[in-house]
Amino acid sequence: MKDLIGVALLGQSGGPTSVINASAAGVFIEALKQENITAVYGAVHGIKGILNEDFYDIGQEDLEELKLLRNTPSSAIGSVRYKLKDPKQDPSEYERLLEVFKKYNIRYFFYNGGNDSMDTCNKISKFFKKAGYDCNVIGVPKTIDNDLYGTDHSPGYGSAAKYVATTFMELYHDATVYDTPMVTIIEVMGRNAGWLTAASALAQVKGQGPDLIFLPEIPFDIDKFFEQVKTMLAEKGKVIVAVSEGIKTTEGKYIATAFLDLYRDVRKDAFGHVQLGGTAQVLADEVAKRTKAKVRAIEFSLLQRCAAHLASKVDVNEAYNAGRKAVLAAVKGSTDKMVGFKRVSNDPYKIKYALLPLKLTANTEQKVPIEWILPDGKGMTQDFIDYALPLIQGDDKAKLEDGLPRFARLKKIRVPKK
């Protein structure tokens, strides 16, 4: 499907990151240069915006503001968590998407997101192809969870990992300053993959990180955990613990449900995923009952995915280039693919960009290799450190205005409905 002439559309989906807008900038700026692209739109709140014919006209934005997206966190055009129905059971939403694409002559579609977003992208591509509608569909990866299958790492992870490692180092100095026994339990995002929690090991190797690190890849032994904490308290008086929000007991229960009966009717998002949070607080409450130490629970929550002030230069550049590469691939005729990274070398760090089949990445999680996890919560192996360190290098953040970051200010002019 080369030489398609029509509109390019970008949608964003799922949890924001500090560099998802860098990818958007890459798509927008590159698409505006292409002769075959007649207009560039941004879907307002992802797939919902398309269904509602709600678009921003990116061609009316100032180029300098689009460039500032590189260092603006979160989703400038609005994200969404919306699961399309199975087209085999109910094709109505896909028929509606096709109707909208035809009405606005959208011939290039880019979807910026994680596993579920790539699944959506793949289903749309397949449906359009079956319907005989020419549209090049390319997935642009993002996720701080770093669990997209097939790519060495995902845009968003490097910056979030840098935030986690840096904040653990800062907390270390605060949590060890007093002469009284103290336990600090810090919760990091990560449902089934512990990549982000593992980043606390980068602080650990500097001697300023957690004593214990627990990832969801390995079942969490509750009784053993309490014994470890008691032993460390007796030996050094201070204990710092890093836990993934998604750690589970050996019976497969989330930690929050193991102690509380509050999650019997557990909340789920649009994709059916349990909405986590509260793991650190539950463990802290139990530790407080079993020891005489002062106990604190800290949840990084949204802070770890919007901390553009600690963005990795490597991450920002790769996110931006992923957007650019998506456009260049689409105008050359590629479709049903996702832009991915292949690591060429660690020293010096070098990657190459590759186009991966969407069906390879859709709904498939890439977890931390078990062999990279030290037993008994002691941390990560050197293989993980060598993997993660190159991803957090460099500094790339917004310029300051009156001492505060100058983020992009888009006009957000709507495209008239047809």
C-alpha cells in the first residue's frame, strides 16, 4: 500500500509516561513534512475520539510548541483505557471506525501505547484489510512497565527507571538519618512484570538503595519476609524495602487481598486488569504490628510516570525517533507493524530500530528473566544492571521559565465534523 494519499492520525492510549509526548512530537513533526500526507490529526482521548469524530488539527499548531512536546510529560492529546469488542462477536465498533476513516480519508494511523494498545492496533489493521480499505497502521510503543514483547525495551521505561533509582537514593539518606529503628516500604508500579521495581537495584549498587527487592516474577513468601525484616532490624536498625505493586503470595493472591477483605469486589480497568495499589501500606501495617520500629509506607504512584524533570536523554531521543520511524515506515508502505528496538551493543550503547509484527507484541508480556533476580529479595544480578544502566543516561528536560518548566501549550483546535 505505497503512495497512499490522505490524512495521518495519531491516538494515544493507556497510562501516560514522561516521554509519550516525545513520540507524539516525532509523529507530528515528521508527518507534517510528508507530501502524501494531506493533514495531521490527533485523536482526542485515543480510540474514543475516533469513534466520536473528535480530532485536533495538528497542522494549526506552532512548530515550536510541537518541539516542546519532547519534554512535556503525559499525553498532550488525551489518553484512554477503552477495550474494543471482539470483532468476530460484535463488529459494530470496527465498522464505525471504518466509516470515520473513510469520511476523513485517514490513510495513516499511528497508535501510541502498550500491550493492549498494540492489540487494538492489530485488530483495526486486520479489519481494515479484510474490508478492503487501504490504511497503513503502525504501533508506536510506550510503557514504563517495559513489558512489551519483542523489543529490547520500551520508551518511558528509561526515564521512569531513572526516577525510581534517584528517588530511592534520596529516600535512603532520609530513612537512615535517625538513631531509632525504622522500616521504610516503598511501592513501585508493576502488575506482572517487575522491571520498574528492579530499577531500585541501580541505587542499591551505589550503596544507597533498598535492602530487599521483591518482584512479581517470584512468589512472595510473607512469613519469610517478616523474618528477614526482624533480622535486619536487629542487625542494623534500619530496613528499606522495594516492592512491586503486583507481588503475589505463593497461593497467587495479591498482597492487599492476603490481609484485607476490602478487595472482594476488586475494581478493574476497561481491559479487565485489577486496579492495584496499597501493597506497601498493607505490609507496613503488618510490620508495625510485629515490631517496635517506626514504619513508613511510600507509594510512588503517578509520580514515577510523570517525572519529566528526571527524564533520560536516551529515553527522550528514542521515544522521539520511534515516532519519526513510524511515519517513515508508513509512507514507504509498511503496515500492521510496531516500531521496536534491537540492542546492538552495551559499550558503547547502541540500538537499531526494527519493525515488528503487531501480532507478536499484542497482549504478550515480557517479564524480567528469572535468572536476573537474586534469591530471597537480595536484588538483581549484574546482567540486569548492565541492561538498565545505558537506558537512564543523560539529561533532557524542559527549559525553565520563571524557575518552572516550560511545557508545550497546544492550541488544540478541533477538526470540523463532517
